[in-house]
Amino acid sequence: MERLQKIIANSGYCSRRKAEQLIIDGKVLVNGRQVTDLGSKASSSDVITVEGHALKLENKEYILLYKPRGVVTTTNDEKNRKTVMDLVESTNRLYPVGRLDYDTSGLLLLTNDGQLTNLLIHPSNKVEKVYLAKLQGIVDPALLKKMSLGIVIDGKKTAKSKFKIKKIDKKKNTSLVELTIYEGRNHQVKKMFKAIGYDVIKLKRERFSFLDLKGLTSGEYRHLSIKEVKTLYALTKKQGRD
């Protein structure tokens, strides 16, 4: 159940303030009954009519997908490549929360909750994203430290990040590094490593905030629980105040 004015605004009919005025003016019906109390609540299963127009409401849906490599993070692709939407079954119009590159695998959220999407991708909320990167070459811890303090890519310095060296393979001349960032800029992880002289051979997002890929294999997905959704909302509100 949500406040009626919020449901009307989220439907795209008008702004929240305008919705409140329409309710006060008696121009909103819920299941055929006039509602004038701004504290009134409704759900997506109710029939809501505004100025004689029945709103088309969607149930909110939240999907956690283990995105494989070779899949585009978009709702459709002009090159007819497989998209993340081809991997999930839903009657709702879902959209990715942020992006993962075509050749990057890992955790991706899909939802039709625009409010939560905006909260999660806004840099001020500092949502933690953890990546595992396989790099060409043996990494220098001093360079990783420099990168983690902030490094300029595309003319702008990155926020501070955290790293862990997970494995060094001297025979194959590769390194495995875990990187935690709090932004979501275009190709950010690859550009950060490139800025200190390392090419990313393979990249995977392992965590998004407290969510991980446990129980899923590449190409599989699951729905978030109500508790998980509430925790995401609470997390963004808390971090926004910090």
C-alpha cells in the first residue's frame, strides 16, 4: 500500500503536488469511490481514476540477474545482439539499474521502480559495487594504492575506492584484483586500471551493496524479497545522510 498521490505521480499522469490538488478537489476515485483525504492509501490492484481517466498501474518487480558475457545491458539493441531482457520473463517493462559492459559479467538489477533506480545510481548515495578484475601483468601495490585514492579518468577524478590483490600468476603474467567503487561512470573500472598501466582481460561484478550472486549460475536470475527491497531503500536513505 502506498499514498495515493505517490501512485498517481509514479504512473506518470502528473506531478505529486498536482496529484495532491486533484485529490483535494475530489477528482480522484478509488474503486469507484471519491477520495479527498491526502493520507489515503491504495495498491496497484485497485482501480484508480483521475479526472475520468483510469490509470494503468504495474506491480513493482525487482530482479537480480547474473549477466553473462556477450549480452548487452539495454532493453533493445539495433545490432540485434542478445540483451539482458532476453534472459528474464516478465510482463512488466523492466529497466536495468546502471550498466555492465558487453564483455563484463556479474550482478545486474532490473526493475520498473524508477524511484529506487534513481536512488541506487545517484553518486551521492555511495552504493558499494564490488568487481573482480583479471589483469594483464603483475600488479604493483603502490600503483593500486595511488588509484584507490582517486585517479583522473575522462578529465575527472574518481572517488576513493578499495582494492585487494586476490591472486598473482607469474607463469601467465596475470593478476586477480578485487576493486570496490562507489560510483557508476562509463567503463569506469577498465579506465581506472588503464590509467595505471593495466589492461583488464576479464571483469565480473560480484556484489551490489549487500546483494551477491550466491545460488545463481551465469544467465540465471531471481526476484528480490520484500525485505531486500526495503533494505535497499533504507540503505540509500542512510548513506544519503552520511
